[in-house]
Amino acid sequence: MKGWIYGLYAVILAIVSIFTGEIVTFIMLGFILISLLNIHSTLKEILKVNKEKID
């Protein structure tokens, strides 16, 4: 469900970047978003493993 929300954010940012001429900024924000999503998924996996160790 969250995947389409991220897609919507990307489309909105793309439209804004086309109108403002900031294509490079859009690309950099995309890289940052991908990095943050990878960090988030890794932290969720670590939390899941730690919860299993406690139980």
C-alpha cells in the first residue's frame, strides 16, 4: 500500500521539477528517497530479529 504513495510523491516532485527546471534536484531527491527506504527496511529487519531473540 505504501508503494503507490511513494510513486505519487515521485510524480508530484517530477511535475514540480519540470515546471521549475530543477531536474538535477529531482534526481538527487530520488537517490535520497531510495537510500532512506533501504535504511528503513534494514532497521525494520533488525527490529524483527531483536524481538524474536527476546521472545
